[in-house]
Amino acid sequence: MERKVLLEQLSNAFGPSGDEGEVRELIAEAIRPHVAELQVDALGNVLARKPGNGYPLRVMLDAHMDEVGFMITYIEPSGLLRFGAVGGLDPRMLPGKRVLAGRSRVPGVIGLKPLHLATKDELTSVTNVQDLAIDIGAEDGDEAGQWVSVGDYAVFHTCFGQLGEAPSDGRSGRVKGKAFDDRVGCAVLVETLAGDYQVEVVGAFTVQEEVGMRGAHVAAFVAEPDLAVVLEGTVADDLPGEEGAPPSTRLGRGPAITLMDRSFVADRRLVDWLIETAEAEDIPYQFKRPNVGGTDGGAVNRSRAGVPTVALSVPCRYIHAPVAVMDLSDFWHTVELLRAALTRLPMAGEIGDGSI
Amino acid sequence: MNDTMKDLVRQLTAVQGPSGYEGLVRDVIRTQVEPLADVVRVDRLGNLHAVVRGQGSGLRVMVAAHMDEIGLMVTHVDEKGFARFTHVGDLWVATLVGNRFVFPNGAVGVVNVEKYEKRPRVENFDKLYMDLGASNGASCPVRVGDVATFDRSFLDLGARWVSKAMDDRLGCSILIEVMRRVGNQTPHEIHFVFTVQEELASQGAMTSAFSIQPDLSIALDVTGSGDLPGATPFPVVLGKGPVVRVSDRTTLVHPGVKGWMTRTAEAKGIPYQLEVIVGLASDAEKMQRSGAGSAVGVLSVPCRHLHTPSEMVDVDDVEHTVELMVALLAGLVDLERVG
């Protein structure tokens, strides 16, 4: 149950790309008892090391701390806040949503002209980000300026919660919340770091993935791993109207293994390692539809002399939206699969001329 | 051009190796280069390094040709046994309909488009499917993640050769032939690298260059040609010799390297062509910028019908490219002289 609380805290935390401090503190506190060394680098990545029992193989586990959000670009004389997107925001998702803005986390809403006044065109088209504004209830620009400044961030204001009746085990049932991409990956990584492994493990909680995998570049450079697993909350599109088309992933079918996304090709040896582990341990798994989305894998894979990399994801409906839905059984199966796979290392097989 | 070279190109182009899945190609090349190099190793991403330690105080030179080719990856198999797929590398939808693809397990599929009797204009992969002759999903011989390449054999047209993967098995073949002819008669420490994943983002060249830290790096690849009906004006033609690149979409070639290539060709009486190409990139981009960087050049062979199942090259161009490469690597390099 404790970890569900952590997932709740991580989901609710304020952490858009470049301002991940709140998430970082939660994570540092959670992992400190389980790691030998904890380092925060110049960009804000958390690198947590577990030395293992001396076997010379270093595995990097990556999860990004940042979420998509908003940056205030201009305070209108009326007190409304203009903003830009931080990461990939879907403008269809924005009007009518609640946000928290600025360092004081002042609540606000993204407004839109009411139905009564909208033209036919406006009713059937999507309003661009630059035509929207956040309303924090200020009477004018001066009052708004007491709460927020240009350059402050905002994120969706969504409270984590159970959907339906909560199963008593805390390990199944569906939950809703914001920023499952990638706080669920962070939670999987925290849970995995609590285990003990033969090989050396470096947990990398990275910054700024949503704006171009910037944190992972330097984290991988510093960690110098022999192989890497990127942990994600990924697109589930088992939705109405999608019948016939292959879904990216489905809720409740287990962790999703990446074969290839738009940023990298997963190392087939590592794909097979995860499949073999899942089948041996009787853990459900699925493949994420190839060539969809991008991940920190794109940065880690080509670091230094190259890092064989695979991604493992918890399926989440409605990512990059104010509220996502995930199945806790997928979360726990992901943790189980990763921990079991790490326990199987070192194993027979070849990575270049060396063995893994 | 001797039959050995033709056999090598035929053998190497027949093997399957879409980006990320170059193992079969690597096995064949490894057998070829093992007797020719001082050190042969495979790195973590699967790049094959063959190092020749020359005699003297030359440079550390990296020469790269990529092993991977464009292909398809299965994304879904439906209950009727039809497979859906996505592209590995820059594949062109117009080349797919009606074509056949083969998987390493021997399975072959025919590609078609939904509602093909209406002759729809195909713009994306979502409407395409592959028919492997299976009567249902359970009997379909492939699964999600399996990769396929064009099912086309090598074609010998005498003066010209055609294959599904001239890009860049021809470059790999040329490097092997260059290794044979140069032996250890070079002042340089030469790292012949057969790279992975060029068709994606040159991940292999980037990581190899990081580990080698060369002074000078050369990409050996194929390039387009301007001698086709309706082609965009472009001076490179088949049969007029190897192509010395000046610039492409992502790279400005080191002027000293360009000058060294053209001077050497002129001194040896080898024909060459210059190219400024906007539509292509190569391993050179990543070699130029990896680690502390290196002076970079690109030598390429003109090729018609790039990224189709029938990439065509001229036999004389192949021989002249080998000769120029041998001449370049056998002598000292003066990068200060630009012209």
C-alpha cells in the first residue's frame, strides 16, 4: 500500500520540464535507504547507485521526472495569463481545465469563450495554445503579478484517485491522475531500487525528457552503463473507434516492451531477455506498437560508445492530458518483470564481444 | 572489375540486415575481414571494427560503410492472418504495393493496400497490409517485431548491377576489397568500421567514432544520380566515377579532405565527380561531431533508384571507387592544402 501512496504523491507533485525539484525531493527521500550513493547533477538529474556484489556489469534504469505543462509568457492588463506549451500539449485538451500556476501554486482555470458567443467556426475547430489564457481570478494585471511572474510554470491540477471500488490488495484496479508519463516510471524505478541484485544498478531519474531528452543525454554520459532499461508510462489507445487498428498498448495486459520507437531501435537481445523473464515468471506482457512516440532511449542508446537499450512501459490512457487512467496490475507486473529480469543478470549471451 | 567483387556484392546484398538487425550481414563481413585486419571486434551496438595498423606515423583514420538496409517491422497480425507493419528507415510507400518482402525465417509476404481495386493514392502505412498466405492469425508465420526486407535477387546487367541493398552493401564490399589491396601498406592506423543503424540516425557511426576518436573519418556510401527522366538538375551520373561530396543536408565536408580526394584522383588519373546534395545525409554527420570531432569526408558511388528494391550502380564506378580509396589510404594526408 505504501507504494500506492508514493505513486499518488508523485502524480500530484508539481514538476514540468526544467522545474522538477518537488518530484526530485520525493524520490530522494524514497530511495535513500536503498542506495549506496545519491547524486544530483548539474541539470538536476538524480543518479542513484547500487554497487551489486562486484559483477562488472552496470545497468542504467531511466525514468524521467518531468511532465508536460505551461510557461507563463505574458500577463494581460486584465489579469489573464498567456502561456506557451512546455512539451507536447494537445490543444484539444486544454479549455476548461484546472491548473496550478507559479511558485505559490495558485489555482487557475483555462477559459474559453462560452458557447453562446462562439461562431460556427469556433465551435468546430480547435483553439490554438496562443489564443488561450489562464484565469487565476485576479482583478487586473497588478494583482496577477503578485502571484505569478512571466517565466513561471503551471501544470494541470488533477488529484490522483481510485476509479471504482478499490480492491483490498492495493495491487489491482484502475486509478486516475496526471503526469503518469512518467511518474509511473519513477515509481517503478523506486520500487526496483528496493531490491538487491548481483550487477551494479544506476537509477537515473532524469529531467527535461518532454522537451527533447535533455537530461538523459548527460545522465547516460555520466553513468556509462553497459546496458539500459528506460521506464515509461506509455500510450494506451484501446478506445472506442479504434477497433481494427492495432492499438499501441492495452490496459490490463501487462507491461509493454518496446521493439522500436521513433527515437531508437531496442536491442533485440534485451527484448528477448524481458520476454524470457516474463514467460519464465508467468508475468503478462505485450508489445508496444512499433514506431510510436519517443523516449529517453533515443538519448541513452547513442551515448558515448553506445548503450544497448530497451524500454518497458506501463500502459496509460490519455497521456499528455489533464488526467490519465492506468491499471495498478500493469504497474505491479512491470515492477515484477523488471526485478525478475535484473535478478537473472548476469546471463549467457553476447553484448558485442563481452557477455551480459 | 573482377568476378570476385561481383560475387562479394552478390553475396552481401543477398543477406538481410534492416537497421538494428544487422547480425547476418556482420557474420558474412566478419569472415571476410578477419584475415585482413590486425584486430577485429564487435562493439555493444553491433558495429564491426576491423583495425589495420600501418607502418609509419600517419593519422588515425576511420572509414565507415553501413551494414543496415531499409526494411519493414510487423506491428500487428490480425485474426485473418494479415500482418500490418511500419517502416525501418526511410521507405517509400509507392515502392511497396505489389512487392514481396522476406523474413529471416523464410516467410514471404505480398504487400497490398486496402480497397486496392479502387486504386487509392497511398500516402501512409496505415492502409497497407501484408499477405503471407496464412489462413488465420494463428498460422501466420510472423509476429509483432519481426523484420523483413525486399525480396529481390541480385541482377547482373553486364555494365551495371542491380540489388535491393546496394545502399550500402556496395560500400561494405568496396571496403573489403580496399582492405585486400592496401594490406598493411599504409602509414595510417585505419579503422574500417561496418556500422549499424545508418538509415535511422547513424547511431552506429556516432558511437563508433566516440570510441575510436579518429583524426580523419570518411563515409563510403552510395549517392543519387541526376541522369533519370525528369530528375531534379544534379550533375552526378552513372559511369563518370566516384563522387567526392562537398556538402549534404547535414554536413559541410572538411575542405582539406575534399581537396585531398580530388588531388589524389587527378594524380592517379581516376575520374571523379563533385556533388552538392541537399536530400541526403550520411554517417559523416555523426563522425564529424562525435566526441572531440574529426575532419570528415564522403566518397560515394552514384546509384539510381535509391531506396527502391532495385538500386543500380555502374561497374566502372565501383572499380574506380576502389582505386581511389586505395590511393587515398596508401599515402600521407595533408589536410592543410585545401585545393
